Amino acid sequence: MKSEQHNNQKLKNDCRRFSPQLNDYVDGRLTSDNTWQIKDHLVVCNACLQKVNNFTSVMRLLNDAPKHETAPSFMSALEARIASSPAKTSTQSRIDRLFNGILRGMLEERGFGLRFTAPFAAAAACAVFACIVLVHPLYTSTSVTSSSVSSMQSDMPDSAVLQTCINQHRSETTSDPLADTSAQLLSTSVDSLPYDASKNKNLSDDDAAVLLDEEM
Amino acid sequence: MICLSLSDTSLIERCQRNDVAAFNEIVGRYKNKIYNYVYRMVGNSEDADDLTQEVFVKMYLALDTFRNHSSLSTWLYRIAGNLCIDSHRKRSRRETGFGGTISSLDEPIGGDGNDDGPSRDIPDNTFEPAKVVARYEMDAHIQIALAKLPEKMRTVVILHDIEGLQYEEIAEVVSCPLGTVKSRLFNARTALRQHLSAYMEC
Ligand SMILES: [Zn+2]
């Protein structure tokens, strides 16, 4: 009688001790010592065994549940959404954001293939320059780390060329805007971007993968 | 150069330099995982599609703030989780209940003329109608059971039992101590076992 009481007490204590570990046990996260202790306990404790079985069956059911996947139009929809999203935020000034937003948009549109044509993009770029130069003659940017346009290499990707132009343009707008040669270079650079309409129609995942290989 | 062999870290670095191909590769790597997670959180493909796109837009806009002390996948799951919770709040303000589509899953599948239903999302190459129907039915019941869980429990059990994340990764995604993750998983599995009792063999 006394030993039965003792056993019951031991069982209770073990339950309290092992119960929080049952998920770890099911998920195979315990040391082998600990695993064996629980295995021993499960032989004598129906309540814990029941929990383990429940956890295991839920885990298996969820594990086997069908995996849902994105629709084929996902990539093209995402591209359009990014192109129409506001520019990156952070510590940039509003003008800076506007400026980067439009130019970055143009870069993306080329890469992602929106339906903008290059001349339109160039016109937009010129308009933005004009606005910034006219409205904000004192517009400065302290974060310019530009390498000069003249140091650009012919094998630089278009996006890098544009970025260099933009950086130099920014650094020069404080002095004499009209003497800024980078703006001119930028518009010619944008103009010369090849516009490939075939790339731009409903980019599917497979197309994107092909594009990816081409562009790398 | 081939993007496919690059680590997430180098892809992010390329993205930060406006490399579109690297961005596409990241999206390609994670879109289905994130979509499946979001689908299980919100319970319908329309919202899941919308929110998954939003995850990658947010990622794109926040690229500069990404630091390598967390992994890309953790970061994306965290963005996704927050968006799901936000959208749920907005939705509950508009309507009551978990969402319109879920309740329709109680109806027999396939006979409601809803062409945009499960068949669009679940590729199944076997042509055994009974099996397919059983699978859809089970999927629907899983979804209903998940919807009954509080969001915090739902997040943890989906991330662990469906998405296959480790406890430690989940702790990072939901910004909680490991112990909290464990207890949420414990409670979620216990509750799911009750909700899904008809589908359990034991
Ligand atoms: Zn026990």
C-alpha cells in the first residue's frame, strides 16, 4: 500500500517533469538520455502517451497538407506593383526620395520590362532634373560617394552607369546646373537603352528564370 | 555568373546595388514558401496572393535596412506575419469572423462553381478522384481548424509543422523567447487535435 502511494507520487512528479518536454520529444529535439527517460515514462503513463500520440498525429497531418503555390501571374503582378510603389524611405529628404523614386522606377522598368518607352523615361528624367534645379537651387546631398562619370567603364551595367550619372549630377547641381555634363550623359544613356518589347509581356516565372540567366 | 548558386547574403548585397536578377532570384526562392505560410494564416488564395506580393514589395523597399544578423528567410517570414496580422485587424473592422472564404469550405468541394478554388493552388498529378476529393476535404478541414486558433498559436504551429522551421528560427520570427514558442506549439497542437478529431486515426 505504501509502495503503491510512492509509485503514484513518482508518476505524478515524472508527469510534471516530462510533460513540457513532450513536444521536444515528438520533434526529436532531446538528448538520447532524456529521450530514454521519456520512453520509460510512456510505458507506465497513459496520459502522456496519449499526448504524444495526439501531437504526432497533428504534426503528421499538417506535414502532409498540400502545399499551396503562387499563381503563374505572380511575378508579373509583383513587378507592376513594385514599379508603382513609392520610393524607398529612410532618412532621405522628400526631394531625394522623389528623385530616386522616379529614376529607380526607370531602372526597374527596364529590368522588369514595364511598358514605358526609353524616350519617355528620358523625358521624365529631364523633367525631374529641371524641377530640382529650378525649384531647389540650393539642393544639396551630403551622401554623395560618386565615382566620376569620366571614370565609368564601358563594361559597367546600365544601372551602374545611370547611378554614377545620378551621383555626379547630384554633386554638381549645387554649383552651376547648366554646366552639368552628367545630366546630358544620363539622358543619352537612357535613350540608348535597348527596348525589347518581347521581354515585357506577362513575364512568367519561366521567363523570369531565362531573363535571369541572360542578364547575369 | 549564375544567380542560382549564390547565397542569400550575396543576393541581398546584389539587390542593394539594384541588381534586378538577384531580386528575381530571391523572389523565386521564397515566393512559394511565403505564399503557403500566408495562405495558411489567412485562409484564402486571393488575400494570400495580395499579401505575398506585399511581402516582397516591403522587402524591396526595406533592402537598405536589412542586416545580416538575421537570415533572409526569417526576415521574410516576419514581414509576412506582421502583414497577416495587420490585414486581419483591418478585415475584422470591416466584417465579423475570420473571413468570407473560409466558411464556404464547409460546402461540398467542386460543386459550387468556384473555379478559382483549390484546383488552382494545389497541383495534383494523380487522377484518382476519390483521393483528390479526400485531399481537398482534408485541406479544407485543416484550414478551418487553423482559423479557430488565436493568431499567435496559429503562426507558431504553421511555421513549425507546415513550413518546417526550427524552434529557434520561429523564436526569431515572432520575437519571443524559446519557451513561449514551445508553449504556443503545445497549446496549438492540443487545440488542433480537438478540432480535427474526426480526421485523426488514433
Ligand atoms: Zn505522464
